Amino acid sequence: MAAPFEFDKYIEHSKEDAYRFHQDEKNISSLRMFILIFSIISGFITITTLFDGSVDYDSYAYFAMFAVSLFIRIFYHRIFNLVNIRRRLFLLVVLSLLGFLLSGILQSFFQTETPSEKITKTESAKNEPKGIGITVDIDEKKTDTVTIVIFFSLFLLFFRFPKSDIVQLYSLVLGLPVLTELLFFRNFGISGKIPEVITAGLCFVISYSTERKRHGKFYKQYEAYFKRHSDSVRMKRELNYAREIQLSMLPENRMEIGDLKIAATSLPASEVGGDYYDYFKISDGVTGIFICDVSGHGVASALLLSGLRSCMHLILEDTANPKEVFDKLNRMIRRTQNRKMFVTAVFAVIDTNKGKCTLFNAGHLPPYRISGESHELFKIKRHGITLGAVERLAADGGDNLVSFDFNKGDILLLYTDGITEAMNSYRGEYGFERLENFLYSNQDTEPSKLIDDLVKDVKNFTGDAEQLDDISILVLSR
């Protein structure tokens, strides 16, 4: 049963879904261990048989079981996951049962005694010295069937199935071997099937009753935890809902406007983030792209971002000059925020008719431009003061409006500090040098693939370390 502190991950789901999730987690680990043990045992038997030199039908059967179990163990994580474990475990049981039964049927055909062999055995028995003897009449086919039923009945005890699956599986485990005896071996005797029925019935009772107790105990624990943490559960669900709303506010992550290709992504570090990106078709041949990062990445940051988004759409109805747009955004932030919150942002306007890009950087990380003609990488370092830091942007003492050529094949990259400040487990940062080396190596890559590869490169660098800050990237190419 799950420990109380583990219920945080279950409490986000409904009671039934949480129980199903918990059972699937147990099945994942149990099956992995079972496959490992089974492959070791079948491999040991295979090697022993080969060294003995007694290669027969059983040897091939053990080798096949070893090969299959080893294959499953090697590719375990590709075959099984929390989404499909229950369905595929059910299928694995059924296919394995059919495989064992088919193997027994084939073995009976290959190892059937001829009449001459039976006569020879009878004569040798008559010539043996008389004395006290015990005659045991064992039907080999029947013994194999009993073994199969016992094996699979015990096998099912190690896994967690819903009650409906338990009924179906034990019906198959008992029914298919009995049906095989009737159809292929003409064994209509009832006494020989008693061990099978008793074994399967006993295991079924244990499995079914255990599942009922486990189900009831989990529900009680779930309800008790839910009552104690109802407020935190409600907040968690509301934050998840807020995350969905915030992500839905972002535009499509793939877009073509005229001859411009735009790709973008945003990966919040928590339920709601402090990053935002957008792009706008201002007029024919004129497109604007925007990215910003609010200090922090909690609920307050997300609320400010919502206001920024609305303001951007309204401001662009009056002007598309980056300096004027940021001057109005700055006034909005100063007038609506009692606490000191700052926003770093970049707004760029690309005019494809003139082949020009006009850009204003308000305290944000420097964008990168890759020349399609010379393949040079330019770091646009010039920037103004952060939004919300002063009453008027003009007070910073300089005009930071930058204009440069943006021709066919050029690429413009905007990003937030979640990229450069991403840390690995040794507290090392991804940094600007790695970012620039990556861009040098991927100059001819399409925007969407460039973003996917960059995110993958950052993830490979950080490994299992926790993502500490929001990551947003916007790439535009012509």
C-alpha cells in the first residue's frame, strides 16, 4: 500500500483512476523482476542442456523461452509503460499460455511412441527379476497440463488485476488446458483434472479476495488523505487548470506568415509560468514577434502576463514602433503593480518588403541572428532598461532601437534565461557558449527542428536535474 507522502501524486486523479495508476506502477516493477528471474532460470537450463549434449525438443523449447524473455527484458521500457501495462500484461499471460499449450501439442506429435517401441518395453519388463515392485502409470500429457495450470495460477498471484480481469484470466488458465486435453488428447477422465481445478480455484479465491481487500484499503486511505489535504488538493487542481488556460493563450507553435516561418515553445518550470511569446501580422509584409519574462514564475507572474498579452494586442492597433509599444507597456506595469515586478522583453518588427528588422530589447537576453548568406552568428547586445524599473523608458538616457538587414535565409532567435541558466546535477550552467556552439552547428535547420533539437540539447545537459526556470524559445526564419 502507498505511504501517505506518496498520495500527493495520486490525489490529482479521481479515486478510481488513482487506484488504477497505483496498481499499474506495481505491475510495472513486478513484471520487470519476474522477466529477469525467468530469463536467468531458462538461460541456465538452456546452457546446462547444451553442455550435457542432450539436445532434444525440450532443449529447443527452453532456448525459445530464454530468447523471448531476454528480448522482453532488453526492450522492456519500450514495450511496457504505465499507459499500456495492464492491457499488455493481460495479453502476455494469454499468449504465454497458448504458447505453452501449443508446445505440449507439438511435443506429443514428435515424441509419440511407435508400436515396436511399446513391445520392446513390455518384453524387457517381463525379463526383469521378480520382486516387490511399484507400477506407476503416468500420462505425460496430463502431467504437463497440470504443470501449466499450476504455473500460471501461481503466476497470476504476483500481479494486480481488476476483479473482472481476474475472473477472465483464471477461466482461461483452467479452461484452455482442459479444452486442449479433450480436443487433442481425448482425455475425458475427471479424476485427472482434480489437481488442476483445486489449484486454479484456490489461487482464484486468494487473488480475488486480496484484490477486494486491497481495493477497499486504498479507497479508505485515499479518502482520509483527501479530507486532510482538501485545501491543497483544490489549489493543486486550480493551478493545473490555470496552467492549461495560460498555455492556451499562447499562439500556435508553428506558423507561416508570407515567406516567414515561425516556430516557438514554452516549458513552464511550475504549474504556471512567467514566460510569454506571441507574434502578430501587422500588415502585408510586416510581422511582429514578441517574447518576455516576468520576474518569478508563480501565480502573480502569470496574472501580469495576462495583462501584458491584452495590452500588446490593443497597443498594436495604434502603433507598431517597438520603442512606443514598450513605452506604453512600461506605463501599464508601473500603474497597475503595487509590488515591484519587472519584465524583460524583446519586440521585433520584420518588414519583408524592405528586408529590414527593427528591434527593441528591454533588459532581455541578447537575441541571435544567423546570416543565411555568410552563415555568421550575430549577437544583438544593445538593450534598454527593464520594463517596470523606471517611470519612463526615455529616462535611461539612450535610444536602444536597433535596425538591421533581414534577408532571405536569415534566422532570428529569441529566448528566455531558462535556456542559458539551465543547470545540471553538478550546478553547471548551460551558458551562452554552449548555445552559440549549438547555433553554429545548426545554421541550416528549419525553425521547428531547431527548437526541438535545442530543447533536447538542454535536456541532455541537465540530465535528471530539476528544471528551475521557465524555458521559452521563438525562432523566425525567412
